[in-house]
Amino acid sequence: MTGRERFMPYVFLLPALALIVIFNLFPTIATLIESLHGNSLVRGGRVFVGLGNFNRVLNDPIFWKSMQVTGLFSVLVNTIQVVLALGLALLANSRVRGITVFRSIYLLPVAVSINVTTVVWGLMLNSEGGLINGMLSLVGIERQPFLIAPTHALWSIIVLATWKGVPLWTLFFLAGLQGIPQTVLEAARIDGAGRWQCFRFVTLPLLRGVLLFVLVADTVANFLLFAPVLLLTKGGPQLSTNLVMYETYRRGFVYGDLGVSSAMLSLMLLLVFAVIGVQFTLLRRRT
Amino acid sequence: MGAKTGRAISAAQPLQGLKLPSHVWRHTGERLLIYVLLVLVALMALLPLMWAFAASFTPNARVFDYAFPFSLRALFPVEFTLEAYDAIFARGFGDALKNSFWLSGVTVVLGGTINALAGFAFARFEFRGKRILFLTVILLPFLVPVDLTAIPRFILVNSLDWRNTWQALIVPGLGNSLAIFLFRQFFEEIPQDLIDAARVDGASWLRLFFNVVLPLSRPVLITAALFLFLQQWDAYFWPLLVAPRPELRLVQVAISTAVEEHRTRWNEQLAGSMLAAIVPILLLLPFQRYYIQAVTSSGLKD
């Protein structure tokens, strides 16, 4: 490649990369910088406050409470979703008549936004006359305070996030399963491997790449869950659903404290990277 | 394809089933179990939508009539009425639908084009800084959720005087690392011969891209288009911040506002939700096989 040709790659790259640098990369760096600034009461405007915001955040019991809630939520929701998605993909991969119809039905929640999911499930989980309580009453279980009791609210959000989240990851696992050559599985079966052994020693290792991708992408997606908390619980009752993403919104946009909000977001950012790093090393080493 | 491999499996089965007196029975039972599971999961996916759909055509006072205690009648409208739909359209829900359509459509066309171009560059060109660009511009933004960095983006958009404009909604959502990644993986699979042939014929790279590469790339185009469409159709946090002006109201914001402002008009909330859901569902279903193809070709297997 000579002359004009040398610039071709950059012509192809420029529009997308410029936009990503301006609207994604720059704000990431700016979040870190913003977290070191605060509002000056004396002069007005922004002043450098060093680690002051972090100091305030780290000494704030509400922040720690919401970190605790987010941690618990992440562990539960990601584990549940990844396991269910894998199970569902195995089921959807069965070779039976009519399977494509079932696959289409399973895919539906992908097209349903989290806000719609929140509205529909919010009403279904209504503690007075919701559909779920209506079904429980059929088997003699009394009404549950799904969204209004600190013991229940986080689980309710996990349930609705799972209904919406699992199908997308199922699609990735299903694609992974279909990429496994039948001959490999047959060879294992002829060698006398049972169903579980086939899954554990043939299928699962071959799905490692998909598993890693799904785990990372699911973790990132769930860190961001916001609409259900805003619309259904406002972080309550008793801060039991006060996920960090909602807390940063409350601090930054409801109370206008962008410094503290950015400090929280910076900590979240570091946390996301740490968790992804751990997932990477664990899955890379395992096999 | 399914039928062929199915026969291959059952041919191998007797080897495994020799110990069992009647593997035929076992086979039937197994099949039955699979169907029971398939139906149960399908019900879990469908039930919320079926109830919400029925309730959106039900007078508000009767929305919970058959939900508690539950009877199957909850899945059909009690006293069919369009009052909920009339009410939300009277409050401007139609404009929100139109705005979301416009935003998603523009994003699919513009975003699809520029991300495909970038994906092609990563797949087919050698250039200085390729690796480092890929890591910083593709991988890093993919790992940093956009909402986490909303504050500086909000300040940036404000300083451009874009608050409450279409630009604020469209431009930041165009460059998309995941779309670039999907395109790159797909374009890597296109045979070199095809590209060489077009080059020998004297086609410029851009012409080659639009006339040779894109027509071969239907699965990834559809997948990326759906992905970009959903990203804007489902957008909530960002529009809430940068475009609160009622003329720019988008569909998810409209639904959520209805929940906040009309907390007890359940059938209206559900009517808005059903309209917001039906559009992407209709776009998603016909193209199902392409997503699996696009995801498979993305090489996540290893």
C-alpha cells in the first residue's frame, strides 16, 4: 500500500473511533478527574479537592450499605442468570419437533425493555392483588409483601431482572452449543461417557469462551440496573434495594453533588474492572 | 439439519442402552420430560406478557379481578375496552412512539454504517497502532457501561449547547464497540479471493466495502441493526438527563413518567408497555436464525 492507500484504514476507522473517543473514552477519564473536584461555596464553580470526595464517600454509612446491597445482588443475580441461561440453552438445543417455536418464545423477553419489564412485574408482584400472590394463594400460601418488605424487595428485583436477562445469554450459549461438532460428543458417548460426563468434560470446556463472555457481560449489565429501583422501590424499604447505581443518581442528580457521585462512580468503575479481572483469571486458569 | 443429526444420535443410542431392558420406553419418557420442561419455561416467558396484554384491554377497576386469586380468565380481557389506549394517546404517547422510531432508525442507519466501516478496518487492514486502538477503543468502552460515565458526557453535551436537542440523543449513541466487534469477527471470515478479485478489477476500498462486502454480510448487519435499534428504543437514563423537553419524549421515558404520575392507572401503564414491547418483538422474531449465525461467527467458542 502506498500513497493514498496508506490512509485508507484511518478513513474507515475515523467516524466511529472519533465518536467513541469523544463520547465514551473521554467521559471515562473525566469521571475519574471529576471525582477529585467539588463545588466551591466561596468562589462558586469547581475546585480541586484531592481525595476529599473519596474520603466523604468512604466514611458514608449509606454508601457502604449500598455497596453491601450491590455485592449481594451481583453475586445472586449473576449466578442465577448464568446457570439458568446455560440450562435453558441445553434444553433449547434438544432435537425435538417444534423446537424453533419454543426458541422464539424464549427469545421474547430480549425485545422487552427493562422499563416495560419493571412495569409489568411491578404490578404482578403487587402485595395486595398481584398475579404472583394470586397464584400462591391457589396453593395456600398467604400474600407476600414482595416490594414493600426489606426481606423480599431485593429478591423481587432479582426475579424481574432474571426474567428479562436470561434469554439474551441463552442465545449466546445456544450459539456456542451449536458450534460444538456432533462427532466430538458421539465419540465421547461411544467411549462410554454418560450424559453428565459428556456435559462436564466435553461440552463445558468447549463453552469456556462463551461462558467467560456471558459472565463478564452479565456482570457489567447488572451493575447498571437502575429502572426497577427508581420506579418500584426508590432504594427502599430501609435501603434494602439501594443499589450503587441508584445511589449515585440520587447524589448526583437529585442532590446535585456531582463530586461525590463521580467518586462513587469511579469506585464502581474500579470494582467492575476488578471483578472482570478475577473472572478472567479464574476461567483462564481452570482449563 | 436437526433431523439428520437426530438420526445420528439415535443410531448411537443402542450402544449405550444395551444394559436397559427397554430403551425404547426410556426414550419416550425422556422426550415427554423434555416437552414438559419446554412448555413450563415457555409459560414463564409468556405469562407476564399475556396477562399484561389482557389487562391493557380491561377497565382499570377490574385489572386485578382474576389475578387474585388467580384464574385463567386473567389471561383474557375482562370487558374488552380501548379506554387505556385512548387515554395514553390523548396524552401524547403516539409522539413518543414516533420519536423513538425516528431516533432508533437514524441510529441504525448511521451507526450501522460507521461501525461496519471500523469493523472492516480492524478485520482487513494492517496499520500502525492497530492493537492498541483495538484495546483502548473497542475493549475498554465495552467494559465500561455507558451509564457509569453519564455525568461527564452530560456536562460535555451541555457545553456543546445540545441539551434538549436530537443531536444529544443521536450522536453519543452512534459509535458502538460491541457492533464494531461483531462486524470485525464477521468480516474476518470473508474469503480473501473475493476481495482480491474486486481489487484487481480496480474497485476502490469504499466501493468494495459497499458493493462486495456488505451484500455478503446479512446476518451481522441484521444483528447489529437490531442491537442498535434496541439500544435506542430501550434508552431511558440518558434521555431522562439530556432531553427532558416534552417534544423529545421517548417511549421508555413516557412509560416511566406514567408510572410516576398516574400510579393507580394500571391499565394505562400496561397499554403503554405493550405498545413499547410489540415493536421490537416484531423486529426480533422473523430474523431469529441470523442472530445465532452472527453470534456463532463471532468466534466466542475459543
